[in-house]
Amino acid sequence: MEERTDNRGIGVIKYARLHEAYIRRSLRGDCDRAELARYHNMKIQWLQHERLIHLLVTILFAFIFMFLFAILMLYTENWVILIPLTIVTVLLGAYIFHYFELENTVQSWYKLYDEIDSKQ
């Protein structure tokens, strides 16, 4: 697959997998464990920030979903509201899936940090 040269995003999950592979390769070789721990800790902080932003966006979409659903069920007989409700539902599902991936990645990186730290 070709590397993207534009500025439209980095693909966080792919980036995280590449970083994890790099750390695991470094652990098998001869490297400065303290520097590796510092570098990995910096990436953990970066991913925690990414996770926080995605949590906030997921919560926002959940509120929008509940708002649209409440309007549909309580206040209107116009079924055209189903169109934005469907769009928000799909986006909410995508954000929940992505947040789940970020959460699991951060937790696995904590274990990886412990592995780096135990080998110092």
C-alpha cells in the first residue's frame, strides 16, 4: 500500500500498530531502554489525548442521537426526521467502534510500557 502524502490524517489505528511493532522490535534488539520508555510514554500521552477527544465527540453524537430520537418519538409525526437520525446512528456506531479500538490500544500500551520498564 502506498504512503499518503497529503495532510488529511494519519490513520491513528494504523499509526498505533506501527509504533507498537517498532517498540517490540526494539525490545528484541539492543537499545537504550530508558530512551525507549521515554519515547513510548510520549506516544501514550499523545494517544490518551486522541482518546479523550474521541470520547467527547462520541458523547456529543450520543446526545444528538437521543435528541433526534426524542423529537421523533414525542413531538412529531413527520418521519423525515429518520434521515438525520439514521446518519447520526451510523456515525455514533463508527465513533463507538473507533473509541473502543483506541481504549484497547492505550491499555495494551500500558502493558508494553511495563514490559519496557521491567527490562531496564
